Amino acid sequence: MCAREPWWPSRYGEGDELGTLNEITPAKVVAAARLVRAGTVYDLGRTLHANVPRFEDRFWQQTLVSSAHIINARRPGSDGGGWGRNNLNWITELVTGTFQIGTQLDGLNHLQIGDRFYNGWRACDIVEQWGTTKLGIEKVPPVVTRGVLVDAARHRGVARMEPGEVITVADVHAALREQHVAVEPGDVLLFHTGWGALWDSDPARFTSGEPGIGMEVAEWLVEQRVAMTGADTWSFGAVPGEDPERPFFVPQTLNVEHGLFIMENLATEALAAAGAYEFMFVLTHHKTRGSTAAVIAPAAVT
Amino acid sequence: MCAREPWWPSRYGEGDELGTLNEITPAKVVAAARLVRAGTVYDLGRTLHANVPRFEDRFWQQTLVSSAHIINARRPGSDGGGWGRNNLNWITELVTGTFQIGTQLDGLNHLQIGDRFYNGWRACDIVEQWGTTKLGIEKVPPVVTRGVLVDAARHRGVARMEPGEVITVADVHAALREQHVAVEPGDVLLFHTGWGALWDSDPARFTSGEPGIGMEVAEWLVEQRVAMTGADTWSFGAVPGEDPERPFFVPQTLNVEHGLFIMENLATEALAAAGAYEFMFVLTHHKTRGSTAAVIAPAAVT
Amino acid sequence: MCAREPWWPSRYGEGDELGTLNEITPAKVVAAARLVRAGTVYDLGRTLHANVPRFEDRFWQQTLVSSAHIINARRPGSDGGGWGRNNLNWITELVTGTFQIGTQLDGLNHLQIGDRFYNGWRACDIVEQWGTTKLGIEKVPPVVTRGVLVDAARHRGVARMEPGEVITVADVHAALREQHVAVEPGDVLLFHTGWGALWDSDPARFTSGEPGIGMEVAEWLVEQRVAMTGADTWSFGAVPGEDPERPFFVPQTLNVEHGLFIMENLATEALAAAGAYEFMFVLTHHKTRGSTAAVIAPAAVT
Amino acid sequence: MCAREPWWPSRYGEGDELGTLNEITPAKVVAAARLVRAGTVYDLGRTLHANVPRFEDRFWQQTLVSSAHIINARRPGSDGGGWGRNNLNWITELVTGTFQIGTQLDGLNHLQIGDRFYNGWRACDIVEQWGTTKLGIEKVPPVVTRGVLVDAARHRGVARMEPGEVITVADVHAALREQHVAVEPGDVLLFHTGWGALWDSDPARFTSGEPGIGMEVAEWLVEQRVAMTGADTWSFGAVPGEDPERPFFVPQTLNVEHGLFIMENLATEALAAAGAYEFMFVLTHHKTRGSTAAVIAPAAVT
């Protein structure tokens, strides 16, 4: 096994795999449900297909397979139109690709500092060819908690922020004040930058960069003890970043050092348009063993 | 295109793709949230991996891909341990297989009567190689509504019902009476048969048959206007079925004729053990375009 | 099984799966070997990668998987750099896609007239989800026979023929005369149109159409009893074809009615440039069960 | 890029990617063709399917896709039975898995000593996610040369040698003497151990070990300047090996230090049964960019 090396235990203790999801208490779940008054459900996911904005080696392909052309050969009892007197046919899909695409939740087994994951696990400790033995996406439980949206674009007075434009703590405080909402421990804090409008209209530009938070807000998120965060961008944090020599420093720090979960490519525009800044956030996802992400479509319920 | 042929419009109108999910109103969502009192979240999904119970041509494979071995070649700035001064590395997965495996929600584009899908669409109307243009799983919105569990095994006084054992309407009425809970329109009605206990312990036996409802309960579910149903079995409905010449007649009828959504391989044992018969049911899933199913892990919240 | 319907037996008898490869006799193999005088080997295959000219639903993806990042976890005896004292590491690939891409040999289970394959087999007779039980590419034996190249572009006095430009029997006779070579039963007859020059330079134009033979030459090929044919184009036969209402009529007729094998996207330019019109043709390929094609790189040896 | 470190250039020079295939000269090709007298073609490949003997993370899956169920939707001109007046339909396959399975040729980019490949290239020099930029299987040209079979089982007087049983140089000399054949530079030297008989009859036992050469014969093969080697076993060299602390030391040494190509899982039984010890060996394969192996079915022609 790996040579043991010193490591600081995470805030949630050595051996913890839940990270900031530990902040969600039963009381928090109950309080979140109390926020549901209109019965309106907002879908925060984008549909995934082969041509969504992506990087060259992150692909998604689906091919349908019909039983119709083989049903007779396989089912002697058939009258030709399907299986049995009820004429049963079915269609299935064959998919291939990565979960690091589309609207996604990254597992804590995705990013590393060197070969370190959250809580000090090393690749040689947990990585198998079929997946990781720790921190896989199946370790993430269903999430029901309070959600808050920070409309950073609205605060900046623009429809869409610019690539590399950094959201500061002052921005967040001001935006929350304007929205008459406060952040509490265990919340899911989402950011609307307007960048998502390019998802369909200009995929190449969409992936060329993005606005987002800087390290100051990253540290603040940890202090606030938020349970999860995310934005309408393909990564999380401004790209290009504050320090050109530290690529993707924001998500790396949040995932690996703090165990803070991040969601990418969220469809936040409807929430922003409706001014729905506080809601019950719900997320359930595919529990595929050892995966580094889940393709998701969480919901905000008001 | 297809030759047009007569077809009865569904209860929800010609062109409808939501089926029984139309039964979930905003008032229903609000009422469901009111059921959350303890803040306990039950995970109804089973972890998916290559060796779960499956049929030969339904497979799931995942392989991890590490950036570590290529980071230097691709990132000249790297010091060897990762990209940039922050020593960034990442791991992704490559998955391949079908969503018709594990804990799943079937789309209304999965089963057919002959070449007919729900609302009379034919394969030649909606099937493309990349997916279906109608009724794909991405058309299913996030689900938040009241959930009810029928513990059929408890009513029968057994830990696990037998393959082919049929749950009757009388059973359902009696079980609901014993559980002091009633079914309402827009509910998600789940069945616990105990069969799921074989998921890990005896995969071959698990897929060899199953207990479940018969056509009588199927029609009753439609009358009750339930929004979704499901069980701790790999299909839905007793296998072998009531009519050996009509294989999978229950799910075929519910999906195609009535647009009633079905979930399979649910992990209902914790709910049953806790006697949690009424709850807020939440389901969000991967919106992959034109897929015939979603691999899911819905939650029951009390 | 399928309803039986009348069908003409193929020239090689009912139940035959070898089609025109029956024309290759041991004497033909010996004679082909006798053609080798210079010891020059021409590679007729193009390298396959994700970005070769292709149609939307015909894709090819490869991802490398390194043992290096998991070797320690899986091999306790390792010193960290690899497995064992010999420090063993390895890399493998995961591929996904279709064999109907790149330089390929189509099986007789690829094209159909209605639901008929060569020798009258129907889809319901031979198609399973994992492959076909008859006519799969694994039924094609290693091929060693005489090869002849028809340089149609040279005969027309152009570097590259035009899309839809049809090669006639008169063209073939004249070209063979100019090249001082004749066609014999059991030969592999290849056509050079110059179209292949667009493979790398203009993939979109390459797949937009192609020059090739018409039905007259197709019938002539059958009369000549050639064992295989092929060209430097993505299909075989002019596109657009002679009859706009009969798409891909040439390969459909050759494959289904006559069992004549066709190779696509051959790299014929080196042969043409060298004036190598007669050679020993050799082809061995991946025997993947029930596949509809093989990705190949045959050789011409002079 | 990688830190440069000292390395011995290979026998064929720094930067060489052909390894021992450099031993095959035009004269050698001509001489090989002269060996063809009977016109008998032996197929040395085994059919690949999902259930061949394999290791857990080396899989092969194929699913057929029929155009029949989508032809109408996609081809308005169709009469329902296919596309156009010629009623065209087609079937394609979708494959997924690794080429490190079945009868295969390993590329020199498969095995490493630490992170070194043949000629000193390191993973960080040539490994990209899509494949390797050097030593990929597409760099292997078509092979036509003299082939020789060593029937080691016959020499030992057994039908099938035992796992871990080591073939010595004395064995090879004696066997060749008994077979009245000698080895020459540029030959492909194949070994028949009889182990291949377990391929279909007992897959689990087949992969549990194997007979094969030891390091003595490995070094002798290099001295003899053979162009390629291979056997009827899943790896090459006895397993368990001579030195339990040096797993797979034979293929690692031949590939990495000497650039000697190895074929696995060859179907040698027909050659052995026929006493065909000398032949023209031909191999053409799929030129998939950057792959670590090719699934092959080479031929021996007498």
C-alpha cells in the first residue's frame, strides 16, 4: 500500500467521506420543507446529449437498441409483431462516455492536490480500475436542504458576466442584501452569472472561459459552513483564474482541503428570472459505484 | 413517416408526454412537504456496479482514467506531480452500458404494444439512433409528491414473498388498513415484497422470478390516479405472470395504455423496517436525451 | 422463427456464408504467391481515430488506461514504481464505437433488401442483440489471392474523379488494357478514383459524395467471378447514384444478391503512384463474433 | 516534458518504433512467398466474444443496431420496408471493450519497466488520453515473412504442457531438429504448448496459468533476430514464472528492452496437427491510432 505521510484530518474527522454534507441536520431538512409554499418546482438540470459543450476527451454517446428486429428469433412463441399475445416489444439504450459532462455533481474522488484526495487519501489508497473504493459518488446521500441563489449578474447589472470576472465577498454580501436573504450553515449556495445562456447558443465560447468566485469567496463559503455550492458555469470559479499559475485552484481547494461539494452547468436562469432566492433544494442521483461525478438535474422548490 | 392509424388519446390528451405525472399539482407538492416532521431521509436506491443482478445483454462497465500519467506531457508548466503550482490532478470515469439496469425509472419510450408507445406514438414516429424524439427520460420533471409504502410482505406475514405470488386489491386494501394510511391521487405508491433481500445474496435467484401485483391491482392503480409506482423487484408485477401467454403484461399495460411510470429494484427495506408508510417522495435524475430509463436513487423523507 | 418464404439460392448454394470468397482456390493462392518478386509491401489501410470522415451516428473513441496509478493499491508487493522487482507497468485502451468506420470490410450481415440478407436469411433468422448467428465477419477467412488495381482516375486523365461520376465497363476494359493486366476469377479487384486524397484534407467534402462504378460494372464484376472488390471511397459505387430512387443500390446488390465482398476507404494512392497493378493481396482481420464489418488494413505485395 | 535520463539506444537506433520488425527485408518477403506450394491457408485466430477467457477488467461487449426501426422516420421517401425503391436496410454494431483480449498482438506501448517503454520513451513523453503518440499499434506495418512453429508439446510427448512448465533452449533445439526445420533472422517463431485446448473447454483454468518459455529462450530469440513470436497462451512465457518476484518478466524484457513483438492466444492446433512447421506468415490488422494492441487472426500459408 501507500507509504503513510502526515496529513491534517478534515473538519469532519479522519475517515470522513461526506465532507460538507455533514452540515445538513434533520432539523435543517425539516426547515427546508417548511419553505415550500407555492408548490413550484424549478428544474436546475440541462439535457445531456452528444453535442453539449465539452472538452475533446469528455464525450457522451447514446445508441438505441430495439427488440423488434430480434424478437422473433429469440421468442419462438411470437406472432411476428412482438413477444406473446400481448405483442411485447421494448427499446433500450447503450450509452458510453463520462459523467464529467453536462450538469454534474463532482465527487470528492475527482480532483487531487498531487495524488491527495479529500481527507488525505492517495490515489494508491483508493483507486481501482473499476472506480474508487472511497469517496465515490455513491457515497453522496440524497440531499434535501435549504437553497439560496446569489444572482451575481443582477448585482453587477448585467445579463451575463465576463470570462475571468471575479465575484468578491463584498459582491455576495451586497447581492444577498439586495435579495433580502441570508446564508445559513447547511445551505446549498448557488451562483447565477448569466454565463449559462451560452450553453446552447455558443458552445465553443461557453467552454473558453467563465466568470465565477475567487479564493476569497471560496474561503468564506467554508466559514459559512455551506453544504454544497455550484453555478451556471462548466467549472467553478473564474476562468482564467486569479493566479494563472494555479489552474482551477478554487474547486481544487474546496474539494480536496474542505470536502465542499460543487455542481456545474446548473440551469439557474429560471430561478433568477423569478427572483426565487430561497427554496427547498432537492437532489437525488445515480449511485454508480466509484464514479467521479453524477449527471444531475436537481430541483428548487418554492 | 408512419402510416396514420386510429388510436385512443390518453387520459391526459393527445400529444401528452407526462402521463400520470400530470396528477402532481402544486397543492400536492405543498402537501407533501408538510409531511416532513423528523427530517429523516431514506435512500431508496441500490448502488450500481458491473456485477449487480442483470440479464445477459444488459451490462454496466466503468473504467477510471487518471490524468496523472499524462499531465506532464500535456502540461509543459508542470513540475511532474501535477498541473501548475497547485499540483492539480484529476480522475474521470469512462462508463458503458444501459440504463435498463439497477434501481431505475423506465421512460414511456421503453415498452411497446407492437410498435406503439404511450399515446399511440409508433417507433417510426419517434425512434432515432441517438434516442427517441418523444417520451425520453429527459421529459420527466423533478418529482416531489406524497409517497405511500404498501408492505405486502408484512401483510402476508412473511419476510419475502414468492416468485409468481400475486398481490391482489384485497391485499392492498388490507395492508393499507393495517398501516393506517390511504392512497390519494398524485401519490407515489411503492410495494415492499421482501424480494430485494436477494439482490446481493443471490443474484441468479433474484432475476429468476419475482412476486408482485396482478392486472387487478394494475387497473386499480389507474383508477386511484397514482402518479408513479414501483417495487423492490427487477420488473413490476408477478413473474411468472397470471397469463403465461402475456409476458410482462402489467408494466406494458401501465406504461403504454395509461402512461403510468414504474420504478424497479427499489431499496424499500429500510422504510418497511421503520414502518415509514407515508412520506415526502423526491426524485431527480440524469436528463440524458432520449434515454429509455434513468438509473435512480429516489428518497423518502419523513 | 420467421415465416419461410421463397428465395433463390445463391450461386454457391443454399446455406453458403462465404459468398464470392468461394472463388479463391488453393491453386489461386499458390499463383498469387508467385507474383511476389520485389518484396515490396503496400499498406492499403488508413489509420482510424475519432476525427476521421464519418457520419454522425458512426463514431470511434479510445481512452487509455494506465496501471501506474493503481499498481500499488492492487499489488502489495510493489515498491511503488510498478509491480514486482521488475517494476512492471502496463497501459491498455478502452475503445467504443462501430466497425462501420475507417478502412473497412463489410460483412454480408450489414446490408439488406427489406429484411433479407445474402442467401435469403432474414433478420428474424440470424439477428441477436450480441451479433448475427450467420454471416458475421468472423466467418470471413484469411484472404490470400491475386489482386488487380484499376486506376480509373488515370484512365480519365484526372487526379481525382468527381462525385457521382460513374465508371463504366468500357472504362474498366480500357484502363486494364492501358495497364497491361487482365482480370481473372478469384481476383480482388480494386478501384483508384483519387477521391481518397480528401480523406485528411477535407473530411466534410469526402463524405458528401463519391465517384465509383455503376450497376453495369457491378454486374460485370459478378460475371468475372471476382472474389472481392473495393475502392478509395467511403461507400462503393457512385454517390449520388445512377438512380436517385435506389440509394446505395450497387453495394446492396453485390452484397445481398451475389455475396460479393466490398472494402471501403482503401488507401490506393501508393499503388497507383507506383503503377503496381498486379500483386498478391493479403487480408487478415479481427474475428469479432457477429460483427457487421472489420476495420482493416490489407496489403498488396509485389 | 519529462526530465531526460540516460537510456541505451535500441539495436535499431534511437527513435526506432519498428523494433524487431526491422529484421524483415524485401528478400525475406520474397523468400516467404516461395514457401507457398499447397495453397493451404491456416487461420491462427480465435473468435472474440463477451465470454472468452479474460481478466475482470478486460471486457468485450457488442450490441447490434438495426436501421429497420428508424428507417421510416429518417427517410420520408420510404415505403415502410426500407429506404428507397430498393428497400435498403442495414445493421451496424456498437462495440466497447479493450484490444487486450482474445487473439492479439501487443504494441510496444503496452508494457513498461517502471515508466519506460521500448527505446526509452516514458509515459510522460508519449501517453495522451486518446492513445500514445509513439509505438501505437498503427505503427506496425503489414507482416509477410517466413513462419516457423515449434511444437513444444509434441517434443515433450504430451497433448498439453502444464502451467509453469518452462521451455528451454535445449527443448527448442531438439524440437526443431525433430521437425527438420531451422530458425532464420526475420522469422516469426510460434510455440505450440497445447494449452489453447482449454480456451473453450475451461476458461477459468486457461487463465489460471500457462506453460511457456523462460528467460533463456527469451534471450535466444533476440540472438536469433526473430521478427515476432507468440504462442497458444494468454500471456507469453511460463506462468507462474521462473522468478516469482518478477511477474511477466519474459514479455516485459522482450517488448521493452528488445522491441520484440509478441502474439497471444494463437490457434496453433491445426498447424501442429498437420505438422506444418514452415510457412508464409501473413498478418494485417486494424490500424487504430495509439492502441496498445490489435485483435488479430494471422494466417499461415503452405
